[in-house]
Amino acid sequence: MSPRRNRPRRSSASPQPPAEERVRKGVEGVQQYRDGEWMVRSIFGGAAAKTYRCPGCVQEIRPGVAHVVAWPVDGRGDETDRRHWHTGCWRARDRRGPAVERSRSAPRYG
């Protein structure tokens, strides 16, 4: 009788991309929300190299900050419909109203 194998066997049916490719691209999956299904990819801090504007809070996502990239799954959009969100803003987007951009001289209320 052979000894027990502690490690799970790798299946050749679903090959994994190299580790550096997974870090650069992030981890992705489909998420269901009221407005449809979204492909959501988590971007790790080390892979974030550019500055983006979060549509949830209209603040910058600086390089080196972990965040989320989301785009519609159902074919409504293309690659230009990808949006970079702060992770917290993405999770709270159902509870938050749309952000209003104002100029510096605009009144805050009213």
C-alpha cells in the first residue's frame, strides 16, 4: 500500500496562468446586482500603476492602492466601459446616490 498523498492533484483540464500574470491582472469573478451582472476584478496594490478616478466618490485612486475594476457582463458594453472603483465604494454603490461634481466656487447646498 502506498502512503497517503497530502497535496491535491493538479488537473490539466484547467491550466492556471503563471503567478506573475495573476498578480498583474488580479482576481476576477461575476457579481450580481440590481442593475445586472458585472465582471469584477480585484487589483492588488502592487499591480496598480496608474491614477484613476473612482465613479463612486469622484476621488483619485492613486498608484499602489488596491481597488476594483468592474464592467457589464451581458455584452451591453465593451472595454471602454470598465471603471476603476475603490473597494469600499464598489460595495456601497447600492446604498449611495450618484456623486455630484461641483466646481470650487459652487455653493455646497441648495
